[in-house]
Amino acid sequence: MIRRLIIKELQEHWLPLSALVAVSFTGLFLVTLGSIVTEEAGNVLGALRSFLLTFGLPIALVISNRLVVREYQGKTQLFLESLPLTRARMIAVKYALGLVVMAGFVAVSLVMLLPVAAHRQPLTARFVEIVALRALVFTFLVYAYFFATGMLGRYRMAIYALTLVGLVVLTMTTDLELARFGPFALMNQTFPFEWDAFPVEPLLMAFGLGAAFSVLAFALALTREGSTAAMLAEKMSHREKMFVAAMLLGLMFLGGIFGKKPEKQPFAMPGAIVRHSPHATVSVDPGRDEDLEAARALASQVDKDIDGVVEYLGLKNSPPVYVAARRDLDPNLYERGELLNSEGVLARANFAAGGFDVDRFRMWLIREFVVTATDQRAELESKSWVLDGLGPFWINGHRAAPATDGLLSDRRLALRALYGTGAGTETRQTSLAAADLRNWRSFRERFGEGVAAGVAWSGLDVLSRHQGPERTRQFLQAVLASPAPKDVRALAFEWQNGVDVQLERIAGVPASRFLTMWREELDAARSALQADLARLPRLDGALLFAPLSPETRTAQYRVAFEPAPAADAPRVTLLHADLSGFSASVAPQELQREDIDVIHASSGELDGTWSRGARVYWTFSAEVTDLGCDVISGWKSQDIE
């Protein structure tokens, strides 16, 4: 009998279910394509989260309406109740059928996305288990909610409206962050990034709510032999509609009158040096009285930079900038503090130290400011090289240099550019390719932020001298500061306004021709600076893990330094961090540092142990004075076997 009931449900609902399959997987394809093209997700599995939030809710609603609401409103359940089948079993079959269909949508979506994700990043079984469990528990809750409200018949629309209005009022009138609460935490921004830990509390809360809704659904279906659910399925009277409407309006009115969201105090640093200009607000905290003069000088310089960049790019948003002194940092190591985008940019630096390079800090801060001011859109990989070049381009004058100087107008930046575009010290032809610009994050991981910024600066400098400073400014405005739609239209916007398109449309030079000009200028500068390039060190090395026990490993390092290190060779540092998130970026403060004396020992063993199956992110780094930045052996993500 149960088999016949399942066949009856499938025969009755096969057409809308087929339509749901077509619509949902078309939606999954579009969401996945959007994540890849706009690069707004850290990895492809972020598309599963978007799919569940945009298509999962309507799918659950439609399935519940077909299985419950349509059955009771059409009174076809009376025929089923006449069969030799208990009412509880009938409801259980409907409930289980809908739940299996919903779980099938999630499972098939995950299976379709996993090969794409694995092609871009290595996967582990634990990571897949975490993502799958979060998706399935969230789906269970959503389905149970709609199945239970389906049993409420004519009141279900009122329940939906009350739920939505209640959440909106709660968000507007309290400090509650729904993204961190219970079931909502399952689908927050960490969904595609949690590598190690199961979010136990949100999972238990979501599962508990889903179980409660399921019990409610069965209780409504079985109370008074099902007559309660049948009665609720009747159409709502005019009086009932008016009552529900009055409740909704009253709730919103009371929320607006009595519910006042606590005002969040703006971030402030007592005792800070504050500078205001037409387009910027900059605060620098000296930390101690003896650093007051250094703080004043830095505040004035940063305020001038930020005010100028906002006007130069035509930015619509100019968040305040806060610089806090942190004396335990290396002079040229900077940290970003955690502030909401609307609150501003918080930077920490040891700006009173003797070796602090103010221009290097200004370049870094300009980049971080533009990223925040554009809601991270300037950081999309397709335009990252332009963003990285902006800081040094601004510091270097953002104007056309004399034609006879070429890239040699700034020797240090020119050396960075040549270092990052030559395969070796003897290379006389540039190795810069169009693929490097498209995959700029990989380029930065090979050469480091400082060298990559020098390469990017050289491109903007070439563009400014060949196409003119005004066209270059308009190009930078179009690429970095153009407001993009915050919905699916962003897909078309990025296609129609990419860097290559803007080069030809605004700067007046095709991308291929621009790349040729860029290479020619690099080659000319390489000939002039070949002797200087030959003296610059290049690093290479390896990190090897040896078994200590079945589950633990020790680590040995080996570093190569060319040319052979002299007595005044720069200090080499091994930077490493355990990767706990999927393709997550590693903040500077999360890196561990091991100083290596390459003159006396180019190999050794690290302290501590590592777990088999973990991942480590590492590189060798050395500060090179002639470049004004670090050179690295190239960042690597290594699985510990």
C-alpha cells in the first residue's frame, strides 16, 4: 500500500517536480558561473550556499504546497483516508517523500560542484563532510518549517509574513546578528571555508528546530482524526484577512515606535592625532608621548594621500582611516585590524621605529583603503594588478615622467618590476604574460606583494607616459571605482567592463598592444639595469616532513640562496602557517617566523610537530634593500603526508 501511495504522489506531481529540477539546476549553473566569473566566493562551493538561499527556500515551499496544501484544499485526502492505511502512515509517506526529494537536490548539487572545486583546490573528506552536513541540516529545517506551516492551511501566508516581519523588526531594533545565530549561522559566510571544525551548536539548534516543526506537523495532521488540518485548509474569511493585516501593521508600528536599535559608538582612539580634509579623516595613535612627532608627520602624510586618492579616483565612499602604534611589529610589517567596512580602515604599524619606510607603508595603506572603500570589488582578481599598482603609482607622482627616463624614473620600483618579470638573472627578455595579469593572485604568491606591486606599477607608468595621465586616471576610475550592481547584474557588468575592455575603450589602446609596449619598456630597462639585477638574491627551498609516529611528523627545511650569500647577506626567514580554512588567506599576524642563518647553515629542523593530513602554507623570505621589499621563494600549500 505504501508503494502505491508513493506511485500515486509521483504520478500526481511529476510535472511540477520536473519543472523544479530544470529550474533549480539552471539556477545552480548560473550561481556557480557567477561565483567563478565575479570571484566573489572564496571557492566554488560558495555557490552551494547561494543556491540553497536563493532556490532552496522556494523549492521547499513548492514541494510542501504540492504534498500538503493542495491535498487538503482539494479534499483528496478523504479518499486516502478511506483506504486501509493509517493516517499517520499516510502523512509519514508524504513527509518522507518530500524530505528525500529535498535531500536529493542538495546531494546532486554537491556532487556536481565537487569536481569543479577539486580542480581548483585540494579537498579533504572532513571538509566535504562539514559542508554536506551544514547543507543537509539547513535543508531539513527549511523543509520541516514549510511542511508544518502547510498544515496550517489558510493561516500559512500570515505565518510567513509574520516570520519575515518579525525577523526584520528584530534585526532593526536589536543588536542581534542573525548570521551568528543558530540556523542562520549554518549559511553564513564561513560555509565554504570551514575546514576542520563542525559548527556543533548551530547544527544542534537547527536540527532541534526542524524536529520541533516536524512534530508540530504530525500533531496537526493527527489531532481529532485529521479534522483540525482539514478545517484549517478552508479559505480565509474576509474578517480573518483583516485581522491578520492589522496584526502585521501593528507589529511594524510597535517596532518603529518602541524598538530603537542601540546606536553603535563609532570607533575612536583616545589621544590620537586627527586630521580632517575634504575627502578624508585620519587618526594616528602615537601610543606614547615620545612618538608624538612621528604620529603627527604620519597623520599629515596619510591624510594628504587619502584625500588625494578619493578625489583622483572619484570614490563615492571614503571610510575613516585609523593607524595604531604597535611597537612589537617589525618596522615594515603591517596589520589590518578588524572593523566593519562602514567603520573604516584600522592599520597597525611600528611607525616610530628607526627602519620604518613611510613610502612603503603609504603604498600598502592606499591599497587597503581602496579595497574597503569599494566594498572589496577592487580586489577581484581580474583587476588585482591595477589595484596593486595604484599605491606605488600614486607615491611616484601619478603623472607622465620624461620620455627619456622610461621606467628608470624610479630605480627601486624598476628593479622590482624587472625582478618579477625575468626568469633568471641572465634573462634579457621579459617573461610577463597576459595569463599573469588574469591570474594575479598566483603571480603575487610566486614573487611576493612588494615585487608584484613593482611589476604592476611599471604597467601603469607605461600607460601614463604613452596614453597620457588623464586617460590613465579615467582608466583607473573605471576599473577600480565604477559602482557595480549588487545582484546578478554584476555578472554582465564585469564582462562588459573588464580591464581589457577599459584599456581599449578609455585608455585608447588594445590590451595586446599595451602588453607589447609594456614588455618593450621592461626590456629596455633590463638592459640598463642588468648589472644591478645580477646582484639581487633569489631564494629557493623545500620543507620536508618525516614520520615521528603514525600520526605526527617533524619538519626539516632546506634553503638555497643565489648568488652565494656574503657576510652582509640579508636575513632569511621561513614563514609558515597551518591552513585551517579552504583557500583562506593568511593574515600576517597568523604567520610563524623562523630566522635562518644562511651563511652558516642552509638546512635545519623546526621545533614542534605536525599532524598527518594537515596543510601548511610556507615560503622563504629575505628583505632586500635595493628593492625596498621582501623577495620570496614562492608561497606553497603543502599537504602533510
